[in-house]
Amino acid sequence: MTDTQGAGHTRPDNFLVAGFHEVTRKFSRFSLRRTMSRQNAERAVALAALGQRAWEERVDVSGFAELRDRLTALDAHAGEISQTASKLESGKAALDQERRSALDTFAARRREVEEKKNPVDAALRVGRSRRTECAQAIAQAEARLAKIPGEIAAPDGGSAAPGQPSPAAQERRSRLAAEQQDLEAKLATARTELPGLTAEESRLAGDSQQYAGQIGAIDAEQKAALARIDAEVSRLQSELRGVSQQASATEKDRGETFGRLGVGLYDAGTSVPALAEHVARIAAIDRARADTESAINSSLTATGSLAPGTMAKFWGALLLAGLGVGASLYFISPDVAPRVAVEQPVTVQRPAAVDPETAKTEIVQRFAVAQTLGEDDKALRESAVRVLTQDIETMGASGAPEYLPILTLILRSHEAELRLAAADSIGMIGPTADEMPALTRLLNDPVPGVVAAARRALAERPPRR
């Protein structure tokens, strides 16, 4: 593959370089098209701003009667929508205030009843406790009194003479009789007190229930009142959403109409001083768009000038180098179709007077196809590696840093000759920090020649930029 001189470098003219540049161009065109989309959006905004400024400044737009009438109608409709929205907002604000007032009123009424109920509940708790204690005292006294007669009648096992109780028995019986008398007195008192305590507890419980009923009625009244207000607020909110949607649609329509008016004014070459700034802005955007479009067209022209099969060879070379690029990249190339690739024989008879560059190209293509089909042709592999090695070396001889990324990729090739050539080429160009990790990994390469080439490259100093 031939070399050409330029800018002090030996520039390699081979499909690896051409393919690398084409990939770069594709990325560039992607960026340029995004720029064009942004510029188109900016132009649309600037045109709408021009039309709006002309409308607000009352510029004569009689030449655009349809747009003028449309904007007049839209302004009137927008005014109606604004008035409707204002009324709805006022109604909603009044309802919100009514709701707050209702909550305050019901809360005050509830507090008034609770202030009456709370002391009743406190007294009820005390009365219930007293009635419970009284009932328990009666039950305990009755249970004890039922046992005392039996204890009094119990035989005395320690009497000194037959038929005569012992002093201890007499003392016990006397004590039990006194206890019985005391319990009967307390029982009588408790039985007399219990009905009053029960009646008081019932009265307090009734008062508490009455107040609880009043509180429940207030809560139910509040719920009904708030439900009515909330339903009305919900209706107004629904209407406000509808009005908001109408306003958005109207504003969008106005913006589009302003844009059409701006296009008409700009294309007509308006010279109204009030619009000069907006016109200049659109003109600047148009110049930038023209530059972007020119760059895209130039890139497409360069792509169109590629030799047939260049990208197929490029992707095939990456496949050969074992860079993890799937065979699908080779087959989706616009230059090579799967059917053609499969039907092409691995070995073909070519005329004697074949172009050397074409022969090299076919070698790489045929080997890529053979690899894809799982075929192994040692002679074809050696020929392809030799062609690629020559191209890699010419890239290094150019001294151009732009080739460092693709050379770094080739350092991962399964072919030792390609790894060695790529390392030497990086050394000739001068490695940067980006290439150091890949070169360092080659220090553990199983092929001594590759290790030596990596060391030579690492020993180089980056050239002064």
C-alpha cells in the first residue's frame, strides 16, 4: 500500500487508516446532525419571538391578513379563558375560607361539649371505683361471716375438765364473736351505701353518654357540611383543569401562529427597527446552520469517495485482530452483503495484471470470510497478517498521534505479529498516558518479541505537542 508525503509526516494510504477516519467521520456526522437539530429548534424559537414582537409592537401585518385575524381571535379567546379562570379561582378561594371557618366553628362547639363531659367522666370513674369497692367489701364480709359459726362450733381439744372449755378456746370464741359483730355492722353499712353509689354511677354514665351523643351529632354535622364544600371544591378544580388545558392549547396555537408570522416577516425582508434584533438573531442562526450543513455534506462526500470495500476490509481487519468485534459488523457493512460473502469462494483465479492494492484488499476480505465460516487456511492467514502488518507499520511511520487509539486496540490481537507491529508503531509515534496500561500488560506477553517491543515503546517519551 502506497505512502504519500504531507505536513512533514509519512501518511499511510491504507484501508485501516481510511476505515479509522470513516468511523471518526460517522461520529462527527452524528454530532453535526444533533447540532443541526438544535439549530433548527433555536430558529423556530427565534421566528416565533420575531412574530410575537411584531404583534406586540403593533407592526403593520396587513400583508398577513389570515395570521392577523387568527391572532386576534386567539387573543380574545385567551382573555375569555383568563376571566373564567379568575372567577373559578375566586370561587375556590371562597370555598377554602368557608371550609376553614366551618372547621373552626365545629371545633369550638365540640370543645364546649367536651369541657362539660370531661368532669362527668372523671366523676364517673371515681363513682364506679367506689361502687366496685363497696360491692367487694360486701362479698368479702358475707364470705367471712359464713365461716365464723363453724369456727366457733369447732371442738376444743385442750379442755382441762370434761364439758368445760379451755381458756384458749374461750378466748378464741370471744374473738370470733367480736369479729362477727364487727363484720355484721360493716356489712349493714355497705348494704345501705351500695344502692346510692349504684344510682350515682348510673346517673353519671347517662350524662356522659348524653354528651358523647352531642359530640357524635356535631361530628356528623361537620362531616356533612365539609362533604358539601369539598364536592364543590372538587367541581371547581375539575373546571380549572379544563380551563388550564384550554389555555395551554391556546398558547400553543398562538406560538405556532407567531412562528408562521415570523417566517413571513423574515422571508419578506422586514426592516422595521423594532424587529432588527430578532432578524439579526435568525440570520446568525441561518449562517451557523449553513456551516453545519456544509460540514455534513463535506463528510458525506469524503465517505462517498472511499474505495469500494474499504469498510468491509476495515471491519474484517478488526475481526482478524481479535478485538472482540463480532462478525455481524463485517456483514452489516454497506459494502458487503452476507450472500455475496458466503458465495464467494475462498480461492479464486485472478487475472495476471491485477492491481497490487486490490490483491491485498482481497486477501484480507477472503481471510475475514474464512474466519466467519470457521475455515482455517494457514497460507491465507499468513498473507493477511503480512498485509495488516505493513499497514500498521506505515501508521507508525507517519508519526501521527491520531492513529494511537486504533493501534492500542490492535495490541489485543490474537496474532503476535500484529501485537508486535502495533507496539513498535506506538513507540514510533510516542505513547501517551492513554496507551501506557495496554503496553504495560504486554510485558507479560508469552512472545518475547512482543515483550521487547512493548518495553521499547514504554521507554519512549511523549513528543512535545
